[in-house]
Amino acid sequence: MNDEKWIVSDRDHLGGKPRVQGTRISVAFLLECLASGMSVAEIVDAYPTLSEDAVQGALRELAHEKEAEVVRGFSSTKTCLASCWPP
């Protein structure tokens, strides 16, 4: 697995919105393209600043971030339940 960071954010590009590294394509726009039915190959063809590796890497990174967020939320709930239960 590649540990390269594909999603970046800074104030100088897209007003700080998360974007695919090396491009001005926001992660939200990438997700909108996929949601509209475009394949990764179609997205890469339509937006030459993107590569298949960049799209797949950004999606993988986003999935891992979301998974970590869910695990953190579960751990917080579990800790609260353990300290608050039984009443």
C-alpha cells in the first residue's frame, strides 16, 4: 500500500477545501463525478491533471479517514457507556 498523501488542503488553493494533491480538483467534486456515474477512467480522461493513481489514492485515503472517524466515535461512546453505566 502506498503511504503517499493524496488529499491536501491549504488556504492558497480552493479556499482551503480538500483537493487532490497536485491539482485544483476538490475531493467533493471527485465524489460528485463518481456519484453521477462516471468511472475512474472517464474522470481521468475528462480531467488530465488527474491520474488513476491519484483518484484511487484519494478515495483510499478518504475511506481510511472515515473509518478512523467511525472507530474514534465508537471508542468515545464505549468509554462514556462504561463510565456512565449502570446508572
